[in-house]
Amino acid sequence: MAIKPAKTMTLSDIARLAGVSESTASRALRDNPVINAQTRQKVQQIAADHQFKVNATARSLRTQKSHTIAVIILFDAKTQQAITDPFLLDILGVIADELTRQGYDMLLSSSKTTDKDWRSYYFDSKRADGLIIIGQGEHDERVEQLSNAGVPFVVWGAASGTEHFPVIGSDNRQGAQLAVAHLVSRGCKRIAFLGDIRHTEIEMRYLGYQDALQAAGIKAEPALQLNTDFTAQAGYLQTQQVLFNQLATLDGIFAASDAIAMGAMKALLEHNIKVPQQVALVGFDDIAMSAYCTPSLTTVKQDTHAGGKLLVAQLLSRINGNKATSQLLPVKLIERQSSLRSHTIAT
Amino acid sequence: MAIKPAKTMTLSDIARLAGVSESTASRALRDNPVINAQTRQKVQQIAADHQFKVNATARSLRTQKSHTIAVIILFDAKTQQAITDPFLLDILGVIADELTRQGYDMLLSSSKTTDKDWRSYYFDSKRADGLIIIGQGEHDERVEQLSNAGVPFVVWGAASGTEHFPVIGSDNRQGAQLAVAHLVSRGCKRIAFLGDIRHTEIEMRYLGYQDALQAAGIKAEPALQLNTDFTAQAGYLQTQQVLFNQLATLDGIFAASDAIAMGAMKALLEHNIKVPQQVALVGFDDIAMSAYCTPSLTTVKQDTHAGGKLLVAQLLSRINGNKATSQLLPVKLIERQSSLRSHTIAT
DNA sequence: TGCACTATTGCAATCGATTGCAATATCACC
DNA sequence: GGTGATATTGCAATCGATTGCAATAGTGCA
């Protein structure tokens, strides 16, 4: 029953078959009400019969709109690793769905591409109508430049307050504060922080960590604040390190991501340190695996669904000439086993 | 020092500024050797000064090539979940990098989009020059149809042998065989299989599982073969199930993915079953987290790097008029703690 | 019957770059 | 000086769809 793999049809073919002009055919296909209902139906029928699809390229050229959004994933300049954190995948999926729902295509740019000048490559060349920039990027001057160039874009991350572009992101500071306050409430007094504060988001989590300590009257110890990359491996190695130095008294760890937390947990367990009895552990992100490691990981859940939708909504609003505004999304502490202990227990 | 956000320049602007015709300008920018070296340099200089970027849309229209590849991620029709398996992200990253390297853009399609007719949407409309289809898809008649429609595309998955399109994928059968033979060599006799064999790839792993059992003279027990979705949760629930029924004697589990394996591990540990002493466990994929769970997970590593490169290479070859051929990639068993026991130990 | 007005449809320009072919300039060599 | 070959450059068509404006047909009303 399959219709022949029809040689590519153009609008002019359809017009000819329908016995109308190209303009009428074009209008009919776009449901322009000025076209007579019968004519419209006839044209649409013929187009459907021949599996005609508007040539997106020609349309884009004429309308000056690509109906495509470029999603750019920033990488750690140092590790240069490819998309790897499960959290990214999460939000990427939401964005993809939402863009599709809005009739936009999604151009995805990965590590190497970001060497290019995004503005030139995606925007000036008309490949995309706007940009969504994601990732635990460090301060990147390229982003600031974009905002001076009239390119519609939004960023997933943490607002520093000084930037001139819309940033959507979780309330990292509050999330961290919740997490660390939770550890404190479980009796932790010497709590390590694992994360790379050169990333704005992590910097915010670090501030939240300090907020909570201060609120509890605990003095922050620099030796417990470890610069840690975004990988389980980094979490593992840094935890070994801190254990080596602080073994006797460390009783809590706040990791800036679940991946880091899992690495940390591995190191703890290898040293026969009981989690959470001796050291309680909290992560950040609530990736799928967090519920299934042992002990399961207490963590801060980001609302990726709302985040993705908001990113898209704000960007499209910006593209349509309105303003896009920064927004902070609430987060939620998910308590699991890695911090499940009475606060009266001590080592 | 920033150059003004220059109003979009067109080729004709550049030509005028350089005092040459559009055709000369175009040729100069494309390094056409027929153009005088001085002219060429002058044009290129002017273009660079004004941050001129060729309008990709216009070029595509004229050349009839989009230089874009659509990557489509198939979903489980039942669970309808978004991209979630870390493994997908892995191979997606490789493909993205490789496409970029080859000068192609990547259009990513997620769940909802796949409701559409890919051929029409991506190919007929000239949005993409070719398709890469990824994911643990079940048999999907849409894919077969594509091959009759003259659309260049390649599939990541498992070749059934009867399909008429190029399939790149791991040697799932051998991988599973290695994994299960490994369990057998560790003394396992009653080995469960967790996976959804309606997915061709998983079906292959199931066959490998049977191969290994047969080679070891072990009779396969239907009660130990559990249909399991691609999630840690499914692995967890199914394992609870099998434990409930088979507690006394189950001594090994082969999970069709690492996510499933982690769910299984959780269930085992919750029942105070020692891994690997009482039940040894092997997964598939070698996702990043596998090395960092406790006990770390023995698994079968797929060569995503080679796979991604091959997918791209074969597709581009096909686009350039050559044939694309199916290929099976070798896999490797990664031994970690979840199966680390002497084969003489028994419960 | 005549005129204004509305409903439809078509003409032709346009989006921006690429390219086959023709045109011109330059040069070597007899 | 003449002739053919070679190096450069430009003209104009083309890719396929969209859209402002003009043209035509049809309708209602005086």
C-alpha cells in the first residue's frame, strides 16, 4: 500500500496539479483564510496525496526564520569532557520535548563545536533563531559578549546578579543550605564541601554551605573545602584525600553533585567508614541512580521539568520581541539513607 | 575592542565593498583556485573584518545540501520515557563530536518528535541530509519503511540479519556470553537474566546468555528469565520478585544494562544478600557510575567511541553515494567487585 | 443598468548564495 | 602584428517558498 517514494515534489508541482498558482497553493497549505475553502481543501488533498513537504530551507530563507534553536553545552575548560553528567541529559530531554511542542527544531552543539564562535556560527549564519546555553560553565566571557550582540539567548545556570542576560536556574544557594542544615540537624559538625567553586552554580552551593554552617554556629574549616571536578572519580579521589587528613573527626560531606557524592561514598565505604553512621552524605541533582546506590543518596532535587520549560518559554518570548527575565527555581531536599541517622549518635 | 554588532552582512555587501561581483566574492570565500590570489585575500579580509558569515539557509537552498544530520532517539513505546539511560548520552556525545569534526550539524529529535513521520519531517523537508537512529528500539516498522524510501540512514542497534539497512552495534551476543561465562567460571549455577527481549539488542544478549549456559551444561530455567524495562527501578522490582521466589538458590544475575544491574544490586543488599559472595552480578554498558557503586559493578563495555565514529562514517559514505555496511563491534568484559569471588566458594 | 465593494487568485519580486557559460584581459610565440 | 591559449571575472539563472499589490470575478444595492 506504500505510496511510491515520490521524487521530491515542490510547491510548483502541487500548484500545477491543483491548477492554481504557486501563491494560491502556498496560501492554501498555510490555511490562509483568504483562500476559498474548496480550493484550500483541494490543494491540501493533492499535497497529502503526494506526500508533499514544504522545503524547510526555502521557507527559512524567505521568512528569515529558521525555527531552530541551538542548544550549547558548555564544558569544563580543564577536563574537556563530553556530555557526561546524567543531570545534563535530564534537562536536555525536557528542552527537546518542549521545543518540539513549540514547533522548533533543536540543534545540539557539543564540546568541540564550542570552540567556534557561537554567535557567528549559529546566529549570524541563520542556522538558529536563538541559543540556549547549558552546563556548569565557569564564567565565560563569551556569554557576556553574546548579550552585547543582540542575539536572543538564555542560560541555564546561576545568576551572579551582575550579568545582562536572562539566567534560569535552581536556587542553588538555598538547596545547599537545606542540605547542610539537614546534615547539621543529624549531628554533623565537621562537614566537608566537595565541588569546584569556579563554576558559578557551585559557588552558590558553596555559599549555601557556609550559610548553614554559620547559622549553626559552626566555624568553616578551609581544610574541609575541596576543589573537586564534576566526576565520580574526582569525588572519590578527593574524599580519599580528606579522609587521609581528617579521618578522626570528619562526620559529614556535602557534595556539589550526585556523581561526586557517589565517588565520595565509594571512598568512604572502602575505608570501612559507615555511611551515614560515621559520615553522613548529601549530594545535589537527584539523578536517577541516587535512589539505587547503597546506601541510597540524600540529595537536593532540581526541578528540571520546570527549568526546561522555562528556558524555552523565556527564549521564545525574547525571540518574539518581549523581554526574558531571570528566574530562580525552588529546590527540594530528598532524604534518603545516606544521611539517615539520629542526631544524637556520634562516632 | 569589540567590533560593532554589525547589521547582518550579505555576500553582495562584501562584493560591493571589495569591488567585485558576487560570483567572484563567493568563489574567493570558498577558496576557489580560479580566483586570483590577491583578489581572494582581499575579499576574505573584508569578510573577516565585517564578521561576515555565509547564510547557511541560502547556501543549503542553492546547493541542495543541509549539511545536517538528524539523530533520532527511539523510545520504549510502553514506558515513553525521555532520554535517560546514561549510555545514550555517551554515544550521543561521540556522534556530536564526530559530526562536528566532519562539518555537519546535528539535529536532535527526542521522544515526542518521533510521533512524526521522520522521513517527511527531516528528509523530505530537506532539514537533514541523513538520519542516525539510536536507542534500544523494539522492532519498529517505521525503520523498515525508511529503507524503501531512499533515505540515507544508519541504525545503532543489533542486526537481525534480515533487515535491509546498515546497522552498527556491539556484539551483544558475545558480550552476554562473556558475561555469563564469567559468572559460570565464578561458580554460579542458577543465573537470572533481567531484560526486555522485545528489544533486538536485548534479545541478542539473551541469546548470549543461553549460549553460555548451554556451553556450561546448565539448563536454562524460565523462572529466572525476567522481562525487565531499562531502568534501575525495574531491576530493583524484578529482583525483589525473583528473590522472593528463588531466594534459596539464586547465585548469579546477568542484567541487560548497568542501570538494571544497579537496581538489582539494591534489592539484593536490602535483603542482606552478599554481593558477590552469595549472588554475583554482571551488567552491560559500563556507564560511568558502574565503577563507583559498592560493590563496583562487573560489566560489559561497549566501544561507544568506535561506534559513534562508525555511525557517522557509514552515514556520510552512504550520503556520498557509496554503500554503508553493517558492522558488529567487539566488546570487553570489565571485571569488578560484583563478581569477584573464587569459584570454589558456595553459599 | 451601473457602481461600489468584497472575495479570490495570480504576478512578480524577494530571501542570499552558487555556478555554468560567456566575456575580457593577458601573454607567449611565430 | 596576428593567433590561439590561459587566467580572471562577471552575467544571469537557479534553488523553493512567501507575500505585497494588482487584477479579476462576483454580489448587493440604488
